[in-house]
Amino acid sequence: MRVELQTLTRLPQSRAILFSFKSFMYPLEEIKAEGLGPALADAVEGLQKGNVPGMWIYKGAVSWGKAMIEYLRE
């Protein structure tokens, strides 16, 4: 699973806004082994059921969501 930490920082002199991000990769096996599988499965389901249902399609969960949720809950 890829997770991004995104930040916005205003530069003091120019007042420009700097957008930066850092990507982290986590194996699903590791998340599941730590006992966090059901919580992640709930979060993935929330993409479809939340207040922005288009996010399910935007993130491509149409292709991988069901299989990932099943794996995390087994």
C-alpha cells in the first residue's frame, strides 16, 4: 500500500506556497500481521460509502477494492 504525507508551507519572504509530499510503501501482509487489517478494510470501504463516493472510482478501487477488503478481513 502506498501512503503519501502531503504538506503546504508558505515561504516567509516570497509568500509563495510550497507543496511537498513524501511517499511510504507498506506491504499489506505487514498491516494485516499488526492486526490493522479490519481498520484498513473499513477505511477502503469508506471510499465508496463516504461523502465523496467518486473517490472510489478516482483511486481505482473498482479494480482492487473488493479483493483487498476480503484479504484484510480473512
